[in-house]
Amino acid sequence: MLRNCSLEEISDGRLYDQTDMVKAYCNECKGCHACCEGMGNSIILDPLDVSRLTKETGKSFEALLADTIELNVVDGLILPNIKMVNGACTFLNAEGRCGIHAARPGFCRLFPLGRYYEDGGFKYFLQIHECDRAGKVKVKVSKWIDTPDLPRYTEYINAWHDFQKQVQAAFARIRMQDGEEESKNAQIKQMCMYILNIMYVARYEENRDFYEQFEMRLEHLKELLESGI
């Protein structure tokens, strides 16, 4: 999600690598679930997030849409996000703990860190206004994110980010073309729905490597974009 603010406004002014130490650890968030409430539609899900959720819950994408996730337009694309019910995450259990912690989205694994994209990659930054929990201590970024095969995951995040930028550029070209706005909007919506179906709705096979499946789908979509669908 694009943010209209400077890094200085929201961070401690530093950029972190995976091996750096950052003051984010707060005793497993015991007794606190503030970041699981009041998040609106900001917990946007990428394809790996949805693949993890379908595996963890045993539900299809369509079944998740019926109760725990929803669709919104994000930077011109139609993307899923965690649904809030009565202001709280639908996966927050009665004990105030995450009911899908092992399969929690990348957004939640990062928090209160964020990603700062530059030069074809990204670094991490610490959001200083997002978590008021006192007594935080330093933890290695890679440990905090808690994601297997982090180098490969990083490549995946970069590829997904770059693809979204390519889609946005394609949409901008469509809007600049001659023709009726209604027709151009319909074309963009059709592309959005096709991307949603390929990347999210079509279930990833659990007995095959996720990243390989993602890369195949990504190449297919890139070819379509280049052909000017």
C-alpha cells in the first residue's frame, strides 16, 4: 500500500536489514492485542498469505470471503484484506490471542516494522507511532519476521511488488487512451478480476512448492500484460 508521508514522520529514521537488531520484541505481546483491533482494511493479503490461510483453515478463498476476509481496491487493484468485525480481527479468539498465529499474514509478522522500497529491493523501518507497548527490547529482524527461507520470501515480495507497479502502469496507459471512460474502466476491472482469480482464487497445491506455483502464474500474467490484454 502506498503511503503519503515521509519516512521521518513515521519511523526512527533508520533503515534495517534482515540481520540488524531492532527494538520490537515485547514478550510475545502477552496481555495485549491492540494491533489486532481498529486496523480497518489495512491488513492487505498477498498470495502467500491466502495460501497459508486456506491451508490452516481448510477453507477455500470463497469460503474465507464469506466470513473472515473481504475485497477492497488498493492502489488501483482489487485485493483481499483481513476483515474487522466490531473493530477487531476476525481471527482474534476469546482469549485475546491470534487464532491463526502459525499462518498469520506477512503484515502481522512485520508489525510494527514496515518495508521501504528502493533500488529494486527494500529495507525495513520501525514505525514509532503504531505500538505503544512499553518495555520493548531488541530482536534480530529475521527472527521477528519468523518466516521460513527468508531470502526466497524476500525475492517473492520484491516480485509481487514489482508486478503490482507494472499493473498500475498498464492501467495508467489504458486511461490515457482515446475512448469512453466507461469502456476503459470496464477493461481495467476485467484485468483486476483476472489477476485476483489467478493469484488468489485458484488454490495453490499444498504438496507443491508455493513459490514455483506463484512464479508460473506471475509469468503468465506478465505475458498477458505485455500483449496488452
